Amino acid sequence: MEIKILGTGCSKCQKLTEATELAAKELGLSYNLEKVTDLEKIMSYSVMSTPALVIDGVVKVTGRVPSHEDLKKLLS
């Protein structure tokens, strides 16, 4: 599974990264996590508000940090 966190490094971006890693580990997933901070790359996903969560090339969440349970559902 390819997971990308799109954001400039703000506190919400860091929280989303930590929460996503925790949820993925709890689910026992094999994944690669990449932080994308380049604005051009972020805009290539048509994301206008960060943080954003991209799973296997599909934008799943933008502009917020989802709950732990929501993250687990998105990753399942």
C-alpha cells in the first residue's frame, strides 16, 4: 500500500502522519509512507487544503485529520 501525506509540515500534517502510521501498524498493513511537501506536487492531486491523505493514488481526505476509527476504515 502506498500512502502519501500531502502538506507543508504544519502541526495538522504531522498529526495526520502519526495517526496514519499508528492505524496502519494496528491493522498490520505493509505500507510505504511518503510525506509530500512540494506545492506543485500537492496541487497535482487537485488538493486545495492540507493536510491530505492519499492512498494508492486516490485522495481520501483533505483539510482535516480524521478520527482513529475513520483512518482504520480508510486503510482497510
